Amino acid sequence: MKQLLAGQERHIPSGTGRYHTPSHEHYTKKLSVRLGAYLNARLRKDLAEKHRIADEIIEELNTEGFTMIAKNGTELTTLKQKRAKIFVKFRGMVRSRQNQERRSPFHRQNCG
């Protein structure tokens, strides 16, 4: 069984100073594909659709043999916990995308 977010952080020396877990990259691929559908569901306030999207992702992770683990190291067991984790990840992606759009097009040149 592979474990997600079990605290085995490895540093990616990209100059960002951030730490990524192997799970971070794994989730990002799955979530970025469905980000548009998630945002549409959120805009329409369609809770059933949001849950369906999260359940698809959870199902994919299960079939690939992953167990979902919280930041404190405990395993997430209930569907409600797993959905909550995925919604939080979506929220972070939306926020980072909004920040990216807000930046100047010359941001990379200006910062350093």
C-alpha cells in the first residue's frame, strides 16, 4: 500500500523553498483535470455534482492502491473525511490560480 501525506517530505530544490510530498504531485494531476467541472458545480451550487467529482477521485486513488492520510498521520476512513480533504485541495488550487492571474506578467523577472 502506498501512503499519501504520511510525512515523508522530500525537498524539491526549485528555489521556491516549499516542500512537496509525493502525494502532492499525484493529487495535482488528478485534480487539475477536473478543476473546471468542480468550479462549474460550485458556481451552480450543485452539491451532488461536487460530491460525484470527489468520489471519482477517491475511487481512482483506491484502485491505484493509495490510502488517504491526514496531515497528522492518521488514516482517513470515512467518505466524508476523504471528500473534505479533496475539497480543501481544490480550494488551494483555485486560490493559487487566482493569485497567479493577479500577478504582473513580468513577475518572474521582477522577483529576483
